[in-house]
Amino acid sequence: MKTRTASLLLAWWDTGHDSFPWRRTDDPYAIWVSEVMLQQTQVSTVIPAFERWMARFPTVEALADASLQDVLKVWVGLGYYRRAHNLHRAARQVVERFEGRLHSDVRALCSLPGIGPCTAGAIASIAFGRRAAVLDGNAVRVLARMIDLDADVTRAPARKRLWALAESLTPAERSGEYNQALMELGRKVCRPARPRCHLCPLAELCEARAAGNQLERPVRPPPRRGPHYDVAAGAIWRDGEVLISQRPLAGMLGGLWEFPGGKQQDGESLQECLKREIREELDIVIEVGEPLVTIKHAYTHFRITLHAFLCRYQSGRPRAIKVADFEWVKLEQLKDYPFPATDEKIIAALLGQS
């Protein structure tokens, strides 16, 4: 099956494939950036983000020299901000440890923050022509269907089996193109809900198709609906400036700026919640005014309804107690800071009032 799989997949690739900006370069740094961006983010979102990133940070040295705030600002819109943190940290390590050049060795690549076996395999094969396997979500789906795998692919035994299969199928020649073809096949043809088996170059080898099990593969645990939280946030004004705070670097959305606030506790009104959170985070007293905007947002493991209020500073000297930093800024200065998607909507509501 090994030789047949590679020849069929490469022949399919040679008949035509998507042309993305990162496929028009052999720069290992650009390929690395694209692979990180493509983790858990759709291609249509990645394309403009990749072009924006490469214009701002065209080399690994440029990224290493940048501030984290600049990096996060350019990353806005891609989500999963830990990836941006890791790219920034890894760029500095590449400059310090490897003289600004990425290694072609998978183990060396895996020593960098944010680079696991799949990303390392993609970089090594696509950028350097090394024989290395990949196993992203698209590849998992293709391979699990090919062998009609009836085990949970999120569990270690099935994952180990799929990695062994991926490594055995990856050809020594043209491994980078093979890996791109495998991932593109999963994205365009071997789709989760509506696989286009009639267009698949591997249809004759697919055991799930032969058994009629395509829609049951890959096996995953049923999705769980995460908890919901009500969150209050305040646009706190003082002398024509609004207060923003920076989230702790090590936590969720680390390093991003936001309008301060937090989760509502049992028995609290939203206004009481907001006053308590501001006191606990910044040690100031505020007056909570009228509602500004209500935003619903879903994260990977939970959902929130964010209630933003117009507020007035009353007393106290702000201190960064449960935040990394804080600033008083004018409305027009907010564009200079990286905010999560929810807070961008608060900014839009503020601008709509001005």
C-alpha cells in the first residue's frame, strides 16, 4: 500500500492544487509561520493574516526583535494566542541558539516552543525536503478512513498506530509535496461530514469506503457542551481617558489588553460583580452606569455572555493586583493595543457613541 498511496496522492497533487502564499516560497521561516497559523484556524482566515505577519516580521530576526505587544497585535483575529507567544519565544531561541537559521532535523525543531512532531514534520519535509511524516487533523481523518480504524483517535493507542502508518507511507522523495497533498486531500475531499469519495485519488485503497463506514470514521468522543458564564466588564472613564488592563502573560489570552472585569458569582448582580472585580484586580472604586453592549462568545471549552457597562472612576489609586499592567488611554489610542475579539466589539460600541 505504501508505494501505491504515495504515487496516487502525488499524481493527484500534480494535476493541480491550491496556491497559497506560503507555497510560493522556500523560506523555512515563512513555512514555519504558516504551519503554526494553520493549527486550528481555517485557511481563509490564515491567508490575510500570514501576509500581514510577513509584511511586519519578514525574517526570524525581525520577529525576535519585536515586542510581545507588537506580535499579539499582528496576531489578532487568529485566536489561540498561545501560538503567538510560542512563535515569539521560539524566534528568539532560533536567533540565540541556531544563529537565525531553523534546523532541518525534526528533533531540533521539536525543541522549540510550540513546535510538536506534526509541525516539525511539515517544516522538515516542506522547507528542507527531509523525509518526515505529518499527522494533523486532516491527515488523521484520511488515514483513519483508509484503514477503517474503529478506535478513538484522541487516545494514545490509536494515535500511535496512525503515526506509525503516516511514517510508513511517507515517501523518501517529494515528501514535502506528499504531506501537503495528504493535508489538502483531508481539507478538500475527505471532509468530515460530506466526504467527496467520488473525487478521492485513494478511493480504491480506502477500507472505510469499502465497508460504508466513512461517516463513522474517525472515531472521536461525543462533543461536550462546555459551561456558560456571565461576565461583566467596564469601560471606566476618568478625565477623558478610559482604563484598560493587560491580562497575565501566563494565562488564557495572555498579554492581551481588555476592559477590566470578570465572572459573575452566585447571588451577585452584574453591577455588584463589576465593582468587586475592579476592586480585586485594580484596587479602585467605580460607579457603574448604563449598559453599553452585550456580547455572546464561545471559546473551546466554555461560553460567555459579556455584559459591558459605561463606568466612572470614583476613588483609589490603581494597582496591578490581578493584572499584568494597566493604562489610561484616549479612545483613539485603543487601536494601538491588542484586544481579544470580545473587547474589539466593546471598542466598536464606544466608537459608535463618539
